[in-house]
Amino acid sequence: MIDNSKNSLKPELWVDEYGDFLYSYAVTRVYSQEIAEDIIQETFYSAFKAKDKFQGKSNERTWLVSILKNKIIDYYRKKANNPELPDYDFELETEIEDSSFISKGAFKGHWKDGMGPGNWHLSPINKLESEEFYQVLFRCLSFLPEKWAAAFTLKNMEDAESEIICKNLNISASNLWVIMHRARMQLRDCMEKNWQI
């Protein structure tokens, strides 16, 4: 039986035991090696400071991942609210210029027939192909405005609730919908131009 008490925490082993996993997790959400490394350091530092508060309700790795998730959300919150960055907070337009999506009914926001992305022939079995796909995806995400990339990442990579995303990015629900729509359109275009089959 695993002892999940606070006495079982071994901060001196965190880097060796969890560093690679946490780094992989972070880099696929912030799209930068340097930023991922900084966030991992902040995670370990915060965990070390809070080690006496560890209740043992989860294992050490799960606890560290939960701290890391909060650090990633903090990173996007700070990035989205940085006054030096361009402000992409806009109100919902009455008409979205692209007619690729169904605009009414139960399937609102879904691709219309024949309008979705092309088949990228991504095989889940081929690890190299998957790594190349994600490299292109991360590069395409880096071209998006800051809030768009943050919203897309939090929604699709972190599975964050829309309410939490709106609160953290200081946007309305209608802003989120427009941001997600535009981010998906730009990502689709970028992926189709850059993902070579």
C-alpha cells in the first residue's frame, strides 16, 4: 500500500522522478521550452513551500500536476492581462463573416458538410508523425493573438470550463465564442498549409 501522507513527500526526488513528465505536460500547453522550464521551477518551488499542507488525498505526482495546472492558468491570465500586449477583447459581431459553420440549432458551431478541415492522415500509431503534427500545431498556435491562443489552449488542452476561461482571461462568454471561432479558423488554415502528408 502506498503511503500518501505528507511524510511520504520526497522533494529531493521530484526533478528526477517527475521532471520529464511535468515538462512534457507544460510544453504542450505553453508552446515554449523556456516558459515551460520556468513554470516547472515555479511548480516545484510552490510545492516545496506547501509541502506541509499536502494532505495525502492523492499521490505525489497528481498533486504536482494540479499545482502545475494552476501555474499554467496563472501564466495565461498574466499574459492575457498584460497591458503591453495588443487588446483583442472585442464584442460579439452580429454576423460572423465565415459561413463554414452551422449558425443555428442543435449543431450550432459545427462544420457544415464539406467545409471541415481536410483529412490530415494522422495515424495514432506513428509516434514520429504525431510529434511532427504537434510541432506544426504549436507553431500555428504561436501565430494567434495572445488571448486566442490562451483561450484555445485552456479550452482544448486543459479542458477548462468556459466560465473559468472567461474569468481568467477577463472576457465575456460571447467574446470567448468569437475568439474560439476565429482561432479554429486560423488554425485550420495554418494546419492545412503547413501539415505535409
